[in-house]
Amino acid sequence: MRWLVLLVCVSSCRLFAHEVQPAVLQLTQAGNGVDWEVLFKQPYKQSRIGGGSSSLRAFDLAVITNCVASKGRQRTSGVMLEQRFTLECIDAPLSVMSIKGIEQTLVDVIVTVNYRQAATTRYLLNARQPTIEFSSDTAVPIFLLLGIEHLLLGFDHVLFVLVLLYLVPGWKTLLGVVTAFTVAHSLTLGLSAFQLITIPQAPVEALVALSIVLLAREALSSKRTLIRAQPWLAAFAFGLLHGLGFAGALSAIGLPDENAVGALFLFNVGIELGQLTILGLVFALVFVGARFGLKVTLHSWQPMGLMQVPLYLVGGISTYWFVERCVQIVG
């Protein structure tokens, strides 16, 4: 049974092997007030089979109705594909913008418009909103949305939070564990965002996967180890690591110069809202299960045989991620 579960999860876990990082599109108004200098940075992961890329493709993805893109140049920088070109516009004001193919991806695109004599504005493009009007206002803070989506779509962070529930014996301990995890990842997220500490993302992502493997193994064990005795301490230690993982999304975007602290705060709040959303869904499922006579608590799972299956799935998927990310580091 265990080997069957591992085989199924390994065969399917490629779908969720990497976190989704946002793309960045910066438009800077030229001296003549009509043309625009453009920098387009998008996630780029070189495929080990066929040399392809899992990112969006080609600089003609940026389409503005009243502008024409000139031939540009591109280069790869780490996990990002950078493209620079010029928009030659018929009229001075930017009109409507869309990105071809974004409906088939999970990629968010942050559009930053730097005007010569006006405040910088930001917009968010994604599959749900593939078109923007530059005259419209952005009602919801972009960095708040990015924080929420980064947690909910960062499947390794989601799995880590879920496995923690197996090790938490009660509400008071749960509160301490969640608080410790929050404080820890907020600390390293802030230090990394302001470049007070700089650690390559590839080893961090591998260690994040390894932390889930260790946690799943711990949840399957009946021995009373340090993690079981002091789960808040483990949550704090692993939270420091996950904070560096959260910082990976911000490293590509960059914090706005005019309000870096505010943007970081909103991003962190978004992460917490995403985390609370996941915990709320779990509590709702526990409540519904209890209504139907399934005796499930946050720590005492019944029947144990059935409730251990997710741990084997999580352990198998995370092991695959860890090995794959280590291979990418070495290769």
C-alpha cells in the first residue's frame, strides 16, 4: 500500500514541483513623453528535456492598443528571462493592455508605470484579469494579493502547514505553533527583502522540500521526539527557512522605492491571510466530518490507517521535490 501511494504521487507531482513566481513589466516614459522604455522580466526554467521553457514566451506578449513594440533584446538572469524594448505610441496616454496566453498560466504579472511628471502606478495581470485599462484605479493593494496567492499557490508551504496539524495536540499549542511560524518567516522575509541577508534561492527551495519530508516522517512516528515535545520550536526553526523561500517572490519583483516597508507589510499580511484560509478550510472539514460521525480532532485522527495516507502522499511528493531541486543545483 505504501509503495502504491508513493508511486502515484511521484507520477503526478511534476504538476506542482515549482512555485509560481510573478513576472514584472516596467514601463518608463521617455523624454518625448510619447514613447516608453520597457523591461519585461518573466519566470524562466530551462527544461532538461528538449531545452524548452516553462515560462511565457516572446516580448510580443506585451500588447498595448495604441503602441507598437520595437525589436528588442533579451538575456537570461538566474531564473528570469529579461527582455528590453521600446513602445512607440501614437498618442501620449497609454490605453488598454493585455498579455497573450496568460489565461493558460498561473503567472501573475506586475505592471509598473513610471511617469515623468506623475506618480508611479501599479497593476496586476493574471488569468482572471488578462486585460487592464491604464486609466483605472487599482482598488486592492497588489502586494497583498501577491502574498495571498504566493501562499495558496506555493504548494510546498501549504503542505508544511497541513502536516503541522498532525503534530499539534490542542488549540493552545496550535496558537503557539502558528505564532512561532509567523514570527520566524516574517523575520527572515524582512531581512532578505532588504538584502540584509542574501542566500541563493535554489538551496533554500531544496531545504524547504526537505523540511516537509522530515515533518511528515515525524508525524508518522510514534516516538516522542523534540519536534513532538516542542512543536512551536520546530515551527520557528522551519519558519526561518520558509521566510527565505517567501522572499524569492519579492527578489524578482523588487520593493517599490516610495513605500518599501508598506509593500513588505502587505505581502506578509497576504501570506498570513492565505495561511489562515487553509487552516479555516481544515477546521471546516473537521466540523463537517464530526457532523457525519467521523471522529476527527486536530491531533487524534481516527481511523489512523486512513488518515495516514495523506502523510505518505506528502512525504513522497516532497522527497521528489527535494531530489529534483538537488539535481538542478548540481546540474
